[in-house]
Amino acid sequence: MSENTLFDKIWNQHTVKELPTGQTQLFIGLHLVHEVTSPQAFQMLRENNWQVSFPERTFATADHIVPTNNQTRPFQDPLAETMMNELEKNVKEFGVKLFGIGNQNQGIVHVIGPELGLTQPGMTIACGDSHTSTHGAFGSLGFGIGTSQVRDVLATQCLAMNKLKVRKIEVKEKLSLGVYAKDLILNIIHELGINGGKGFAYEYCGNAIEQMNMEERMTICNMSIEGGALIGYVNPDQTTFKYIQGRKFAPTGKKFDLAIQYWKSICSEKSAKYDDKIKMNGKDIEPMITWGINPGQSIKINQKLPIIVDLPEQQQESAKLAYTHMNLEEGQKMEGLKINVAFIGSCTNSRITDLREAAKFVNGKKIAKNVQGLVVPGSVAVKLQAEKEELDVIFKKAGFEWRNAGCSLCLGMNTDKLKGTELCASSSNRNFIGRQGSPKGKTVLMSPAMVAIAAIQGQIADVRKYAKEITQAIN
Amino acid sequence: MKITEIKGHAIVLPGNDIDTDRIIPARYLKEITFTNMGNYVFFDERFDEQKNKKEHSFNVPKFKGANILIVQKNFGCGSSREHAVHALQKFGIQCIIGESFAGIFETNCLNLGIPIVTAGQAEIETLMKFIEKFPETKLKISLIEKNIQFTGNQISLKINESSQKAFLTGTWNSTQIMKENQKEIQKTVQKIPYLNGFIQKV
Ligand code: SF4
């Protein structure tokens, strides 16, 4: 059993009581709400005549269903408009703060939480969305929950939970040029399996992680859930504190100094005990790319696709299905595969540093004929910052569409969808069948830089072949 | 409501890593209630673009009316959408047997009163073959004895300890219970530094 890890410390601090079932009643410090998984929860509150118990710890935004092209109300999709109205009605009735359409703080829930300084070390954070693990980048515990649990948090500010085990994932040595946080997490998922993290919290550490900026750490923690781990986290450090300082909801003045003391106190002790430990070397990581129908079906960009019989038995059936769906063959390479759509966005990779990195590769170039390119900033703030830096000009000149903030093509529940059997090079996090809105659509996950290259080449390519030239040109 | 056993027929759904996007495609999440979710379960796998039925366990007449679902590894991975569990529940599923399940999916099932029980690969495969052949078989899953009984056979099952307690004592819906612990909630609030101006009390 783990001891003295950040996980243990926060868990203990937030424990309210042991429930009759043996589960822990855990206090939730921050509840983030979005339009898709909350209407039914608010309705249950209404039916039971319950209030939101800590409205000041609850913040809502709209991201999944919002169109990212034309956002004038009413939305063209009547279902989207109804859902939006419902959220607006609910926050009004229950006294919850909403960053809605037209608000400067609107955006993907896992982008705005950190950006506004709502996400802070030491917190327990819940949201009716599996990628709540993102917030762990700040040394908080971010729990992705279902709608019944959203109801629980609204009504009680608590969750009934079983304690997780803690696995320490130590990554030594910096990643090489052209290799990104996305590649590292895809590699971790590949190595440990898409259900390898079940029952675990992942603690990411080692100097490869320590040298990463907050946005890279968010990319890593974001995809913990794709490895089956409910939460992932990084111990907070100077990089974390610096990122938080000055943000809208961050503590100020004397309180900020006190906050730092507290944040330091919740870090894992050197003597901490873990349930499992794993070591990796950042130098060994290469650009990764998925070829299948789950985020664990990935290869290094220059590798050949696996031969089914060489795979572990339990992966074979899913690999067969993947080959049929993706229309790929065993032993072939992903490099050179033609793409139809290039998507830069999602809570994994739609922050300003992601856009800057992608823009480097796009600058002065044109996207290939027959490729639709989409850049969707994760929040209004990211969009405005990018426009200030004229990244939008770079993307638009190259032929990309420059959109408003939202989940967009990450999942098919807004106006952005793949058509037919289109293949999308995507900076998002899930390549499940039908994920991007077409039952026959194909998703290939990769880093935003790699999506940029794929858009320009019209086919999947190794970003490292271009990275040197770009860095030299910039320096 | 206490849940101690589930009796009925089973539906066999082979395959590992069946994610919640497959159980219910995102476009059906646009409704603000769960009422219609049963109509959309496995929609893209059950129907083609013209809405013609495709080959799928949930379309097979011999499994019609079944209330127990038998699956394989890592069922319900991916999105936390509770819609997936509502879709299965409204289709008629009351209990799921499998080799393993994704965490959030399992919690969602618990909160909706659907027991999740597991058995080893060999047992599941045997069970699947048997039900394929004799779909009319009546099964009885006992959460007390942690086994499944059918036509003189018995397979032992595993269930998460706290879930078992929750079902047997009828406390799987814990909102009310947690709500009653107001005193303890207030006490916890007092000791969390970021709720008290970052002043740490020992
Ligand atoms: S960007 Fe994608 S993964 Fe992230 S919250 Fe939106 S739909 Fe979910």
C-alpha cells in the first residue's frame, strides 16, 4: 500500500468518513461542469428538492456540443440549442457560475480550469468527463466521473470512492528533438496497456517530466485515462507555481506565499512508498502514431505494423478488427499513408504551446490539395493569445480553417464530423470506431507538430525529418 | 433497494476493449434526458446507414429479452458517459459478467444498480459457448454466494467487495447517506488549507 505520496496526502486530507460499504466519502474541492453530462444530474437534484451544496466551488462551461464555426444563437442544431438552454437554466436556478458562449473565459473544461487558475495543487477535482485526469498536472487529484456522481458532487460536494493504488512512472532524460509529450504518453499507454492502469493513480516524475512546461504535463496527465488510470499527476514545483501566479482565480499577495508552502507540503516524500514503480528513458522515445481503434494500438513512426500472430493473444481479436476498420495491412508502414483531414485541437493538444509548435511547421507552407485542415483553440483565451501572436495568420495562409473554442472534431457531437471513410490525422486522444462522427471514419492520433506535417505533406510523415531545419531557421 | 441475485437469460457479446463510444455513439448524447438511450445501444454496430440490421448480438432473435450480458476483457473503456450504462439498462440489461471492466464504467454501473461480476478467461469462454448453443438456458447469479448457477453447473464469480456490500445492503445509491454526514463534511472543510485562506492547521 502506498504511503506519503501526494496521492495519499490529498486523499487523507479530503476524507470525510468511511461509508458503510467500506468506500471513502471524499470531499471535492473543485467541481467543473459541462453541458453534456450535467442536465440529468441537475434534474435529479430538482426531483429530490436538493440544492447545490457548494455553488462557489462549482464552475460550468460549454464545450462538447458547441459549434466552432458559427456560434450565433440560436445554434443551427436544435438539439445543441436545447442543451445549451438547459445549462443556462440550470446554472441560473442553482446559482452556479457559467462561462458560456460569448464569455471570454469559455473553452474546453480541461483547458479553462488551469488557465483561470481554478486548478491548483492539493485539490480534489471532479468533472463529468474522463479527461479530468488532465488537472493532475498541477499536483491535484482529477477524477473523471459519471452523471450519477455529478449529482453526488452537486448535492454533497463529495464522492464515494475506493482508494487507488499508486504507480510511479519515472522518465529520465529529456525527449529528443521532434519528440513530444504526446509521444511519451502514447508510448506509456502502449507499454502498460490500455487497461494496465486500472485501479491506479499514475505519478509521473523524473527529469524528463520536471523539464516539461505545464502544458506538456497536461498532455501527459490528460491521457492517463487512456491507459486505464483514473488519475495521473505530477508533483508541483516552481514551474507549477509560476504558471498559476497571476491567474484570475489564483491566490494573491501573502496568500500566494502561504499557498506555495501548502503546495510544497503535499508533494510525495522521498521516502514515499508506491504500489508499483516503472522506469523509462526519454531518450528512447520516438514519435508515436496510432494505427488502430484504441490508443494503445500504436507504433513508432518508422516501425512496421504488427503481425497479428506476433501480438499477445488478448490483443489479437481487437487488432483484426482494427485492420479491417482502418483498411491497413500487417507489416505495412504508416509513413506515406494519405490523409483527408488534419485536426489540431482537443483537451490533449489545443493550448498555446501546441499551436505555436504546429505553426512552426506550417509557417510559409500550404496544406496539401484535398486535405481539410482544422485548427481549434482550446479556449477563447488561447484563441486570442494566438491571434495576438498572429499564429492564426500562419494557419489561415496555409489553408487551415481557424475556429472558435470547443471540442470540435474530437468527438462527433457537434457540427464537425468526418464524412464516410475519411482518415484524420488528429492531435486528440481517442481513435475509437466512430469517435469523430462517422461510423466508418478513421482516426490516427499523433502530436500536433506531426498533424501539421501530415497536413502539408498530405500524408503521414516523420516530423523529425523537418524538425532540424525548422529549429535552425528559427534560431 | 437490495440486490441479492439476478435471474434470467443471457446475451453473449464477444470482443475485448469494447469502448463506450461503440456502446453509444456521441451523436446520441445530445438529448438532455436518458429516457431514449435504450434505442441507441450499439447503434452503429447494429444498423447500417440505411438503418438495416447488421449482424450483432443485440440483434439476434435467440438473445431477445435477455437481461444478463456476458462480455470479455476491458469492457466499457474510454469516455465516462453514463449514457452507455443507461443504454444497456434501458435495453433490459440488469447484470454484466465479464473478464474485466474499465473503472469509470464499473462505477457508473454500481450507481445505477447494475452488478458487475467477473470470472476467468476460460470460464467466460466456456459460458459464452454454452449460451450460444443453448440460449434458452436460465441463469441465476448469486451476489451472496458469488457464483452463477445454470442447468446443474456452477461457476464462481468475483465481485468488488464494497460493491457487493452496497448491493446486498441496498446502499449502492450513496447520495442520501453522504448528505447526512453534514457534520463530518464541515469538519473536513475546516482542515483543508485552500478552503481556509491557506492557513494550515495541524
Ligand atoms: S476535447 Fe475531446 S476528450 Fe477533451 S473534453 Fe472535449 S470531447 Fe472530451
